[in-house]
Amino acid sequence: MADLHEPEHNKMQLKGALGWVEYRLPWVKLLNDSVGTNYPTPRNLNYWWNFGSLAGLALVIEILTGIVLNMHYVPTAEGAFASVERIMRDVNFGWLIRYVHANGASVFFAVIYLHMFRSFYYGSYKNPRELVWWLGLIIFFLMIITAFTGYVLPWGQMSFWAATVITNLASAIPVVGTDVVQWLWGDFSVGNSLLGRFNSLHYALPVAIVGVAIIHMWALHEHRSNNPLGIDVKGPQDTLPFHPYFTAKDLVGVGVFLLVLAGLVFYAPNMLGEPDNYIPANPLQTPNHIVPEWYLLPFYAILRAIPDKLGGVIAMAGSIIILFAVPWLDTSKVRSAKFRPMYRQFFWLFVIDAIVLGVVGANAPEGNWIIIGRLATFYYFFHFLVILPVVGRIESPKPLPDSISTSVLGDKKPVAEPTK
């Protein structure tokens, strides 16, 4: 696809060692073309477009703190819990690194969920960005596995029993289920082998996430970002250089992100965790209520909503797999919900449904929570399989503006950039 806003290449002459490297490996030009003055960006992007860069920042924080933690962690059933306590008590600033890592995962998932809901609202998954959406979902799936394996590593009560319950789900697979569970355990019970495997996965999967994230950015830069209007860029008048306009906006988001993370780390470090995980793992004592971390609760609620084990596993897997079909399930030709009044109402119903699923997952499967969980699970799939296709066909969207610059500037003409 031809670039609609052909910029001049960076002509800054680097001298000395930097110039020598730049001539052979033009990294300054690469940065400038990707996130600098040579990268044209729709001029109407708002703060909802900050979450991509914030997700990258969160990933870097998780990798750096995880490397330090792994230096002191002992991946054995006998030593795991004690090594975590040693990190908290004896390692210099170990408590800080662990709390940043644990709460950073929560903030990371919060950023990703907001990023995904923004995509739902503004139709960022639609043509020609289907592959960008798919790559983002692959990152999300890898994050779930990474988070679950990390939840097991402290080897507290909740870690042990969460590992036992979730790995046992594989036993629902016909014929080979028992063999798959034993293969996951690497033994005849949850213990050293599983802990060692989960530690390796938890350490290696972030590398895969980085790789997919690079491809995700590559695909995104090919057709540029979507925008709140959901219309294509018509020319140079619709764009601004990424730097300094959007780097400044991203820095505001970074400030808010770090304030939230610091607030959790220093004032409420255990607010999002489970108290039972500060009790050493005991295979002979089952906790009253086994729950995953908060960011996995909606999927846990879907799993429990189906009374049959195999059906629950299929529903939970299907709740993620169905997201890959969203670009085709949404039959509307208009991207942004700003011009789709009917879809906009169903979007907020879906947000409420996702929150309800999270609340259901946090409560014991008894009484009214069972009924609410099943209704919320039904609506989750009903939204994608029925509402999206039908609303896209019967809805009458509002008229779209002629261009981004017309919508943003009105009758004013954009100021031309000075020629060089």
C-alpha cells in the first residue's frame, strides 16, 4: 500500500561511532519511520489510543522484574514457597521487585482489556486490519498462559490447587485426556516436574510475546492506526507526525500508568491477590473456594457455567476462539460506534456482561450465582453470534464525515508543514 503521506527521510547526520553504526545499521531512521517525525498518524487520535504503548511498557516491566526474581527463585515443591519468602524478606528490595511484578501483571491485563474494548467500540478489527486483530489475540492468549504459570510459582495454597484444577480439565478430552494430564504433570501428581515446567514456560513465553508484538506492530504500520471516526486517511491533511504530537500524549498516559502501579505497589500491594496464597501448599487441605487472578475470572465463570466438564472446557476455549471471527461476524460496513447508535447500546451491554462474568467467577458456584453465570455466559456468545451479524444488517448508521481533517478542523485549513 502506497504511503499517503510521503515524508522526507531523516537527514540528521550522526558522527563518530553513532554515524558509523547508522551507515551500516540505520536504527535512527528505523525509529524515525516507526515512531518519529516520519510516521504519519491520524490527527484525531484520542487517549484511548495510548493503551498500545502502555502495554509495551508493561511488558518491559514484567520481563525486567521477572528476570531478577528468577535469579532467586527455587523451582521445587520443597523450596518454591521458602524462596519467595526469602525474596520478600532477605533480598535487597526484593519485596519491591515482587510487588511490581505481581501488580504489574494486573495493570498489564487491565491495559489489554481496555485496548480490546476500544477496538470493539471503534471497529479496529475491520478490513484491512484483521491480521492486526488476530496477532493481538495471540498475544492475549500467550499472556493468559504466562499469567497462569506465574500464579502457580509461589506454591501457596491457591497456586497448588489452581494448578491441580486447571490441569485436570484436560482429562475431559475423550480417550487421551488422562494421558494428557499425566504429560502436563510430568509425574503422577502435581509436584516438582510440573513446577519446573511451569517455571520454564513462565520465563520463555514473554520472549514469544515480544516476537508476536513486533509482528503486530509491523502489520499495524502497514495500514496505519484506525481512528475514532473509523474512516480512512484521505491525504496528508488528515495526519500529523507521530513525534512530537503523539509521543507527548503517550507520556501523559505513561504518567497515569506509573501512578496507578505505584499506588498499588506502595499502598495496596495485596489487594488483588488471594490471602490463601500466603499459606504453603498443602495437598491434604483444599481451600474453601479456588479462584484464579481477577483478570481470568470471566473465563473461569464461563467454564463453571456448563455443568459438564468437557462442555465447560469447550465453552471456555470457545470464548477466546470466537474473538478471531469477530471481523466477519460484525457485518456492518461502518467501523466506529460513534455512527452506529444501535450497536453502541449493545456494546455497553456487552461491557456490563463481561463485568458480571468477572463477579460471578469471584464467587462460589452456588445459589443465584449459578443462574447469573449461565445467563451471562449465554449472552456472551449471543452477542457475537447473533447481535453482531443482525445489528450490522438492520442498523442505519449516521452519515460519515468526508475526511478526518474536515471533522477535526471544520472550515479551517490545516497549516502546511514548511518545505525543506
